[in-house]
Amino acid sequence: MSLTSTKTKERNTSLSLKKKLESVEFVLLLCLWEYILRPLHVVSKTLQNPHTNLHSACRNLKNAKEK
């Protein structure tokens, strides 16, 4: 948008967002959240499966908790 928009406000907003997305803090937090949420995603998918048994669900929850 910063390259194609003709509206000054849109360009400024997009440049501001781009700057925030490129910040070290944002990248660090993104990596941290990915590390936390990846094990929970596996648990979520396992629990949504109608053929999942209780043992595998408990094992996945335990693994997520340990990570």
C-alpha cells in the first residue's frame, strides 16, 4: 500500500505498520508465541479428531505442558 496508494494517510499508516513489523521486539515476540502455541496446536488437532482415545489426548497434553 505504501507504494501504490495515492492517499497520504494510507501510505503513512502502512509505513508505520511496516516499521513495527520489522522491529526486533515484534520478531522476538512472534518467535516466542510460535514456540508456545505449536505444541498446543497439536493438542487441539488431536482433541478434535473423533477417533482420538483418551490415552493419546492425555499424552499430548502432557507433552505440551512439558514444553
